[in-house]
Amino acid sequence: MPDDLDLYLKAAWQTLQMVSVSALVSALLGLILALLLVSTGPGDLYPRPWFNRLLGWVVNIFRSVPFIILLVVLLPFTRLVVGTTIGVWAAVVPLSVAGIPFFARIAEVSLREVDKGLIEAVQAMGGRRRDVLWQVLLPEALPGIVSGLTITLVSMIGSSAMAGAVGAGGLGDVAIRYGYQRFDTQVMVSVLAGLVLLVSLVQTAGDQLARRLNKRR
């Protein structure tokens, strides 16, 4: 049983690394996907129905695959991208691939909830389509997008613990190696407490930021 605090701190740092990098990739690419989804449908700013259907189909496929299966299926791709299938950076690849479509759908919902009348008013005043995207849709949907990113982060924390089962490191790895395999309940409880604390901090920070953004609208 590990009795050194350094083990837990190192594992927590590894979890923060894989989650933060994956969240950044998911936020950037997921938001791009969301903008494409809301702007290429029939009657949208850049109507491309065939492209919209294809993109939605691809997003739905990746969303429907359980993370543990995606983790295994992506092993060759992970090795191609980062040169290894174990460790923190190896976990970033499947976490990002799972997080991008997940966040894209949440951001899409927020973008579609923007008042259509506001969009039409901007267009009536001569606003270009890109102006509608960057000056209307994104600012108005920002609180919802931040809330969606918070949900994505919380989901990634849980997935990162699962990734620990295949040698990704982090708190999940400590729970599996030192807790589950050695039947050490104290380690399991300690890791669980750390994950609960991390999720609570992320959720609280995300909620506060979303409320502040909502008040500024």
C-alpha cells in the first residue's frame, strides 16, 4: 500500500494534465464542429444539407461508442499520433476523440437556442453571414457553451479514471493498481475522494463563470 503523499500528488497532476489538454482540444475542435452543424443545415447561413447530414452522422457514430471500447479501438491511431499506447499523452488521444463530438452536440444546442429574431435583425441591417456567426451566435450562446464545456470536463475526469485501467496513469491507475488489485479499501476511498473534490471544483468554477457571462449579456 502506498503511504507516500507524493504518489497521490503525482497521480492527481497526471489526471489534470490529460484532462486539461483533452478539454482544450475538444473545446476548439468541438466548437468548430458545432458551428458547422448549425450553419450548414437547410435554411441555415451556409446551407449544405448533404454535408450537414454526413457530419451529423459521423458525430453520432463517435458519440455512441462507449469510451472503454473507443480506448482499445484507437490504440493503433494513438501509437501513430504520440508514439506510445501507455502514459498520460496516450490517454489524451482517446479522451479528445470522445470529447470532441460530445462537446460539439452540447455547443450545437446552445447555438441553436439563440433568438432567431436577433439573427434576422442583424441580417436585415446588412450584417454578413460571418458577422452573424462571430458577433451574434457565439456571444449569445457563450454561457451555454461554457456550461457545456463544464459538463464535458466532468465527463472527462470520469473517463480519465477509466483510462487508468490500461496504463494511462493518473488517479484511476492508482485506484486499480494499489486499491483494486491489492484489495486496499483505503486507497480506493482516497482516490474516490480526490475525484469527487476535482469534479466539485470544476463544476463550481464552470457554474460561476457561466452565471457571470449570462449577466453580461
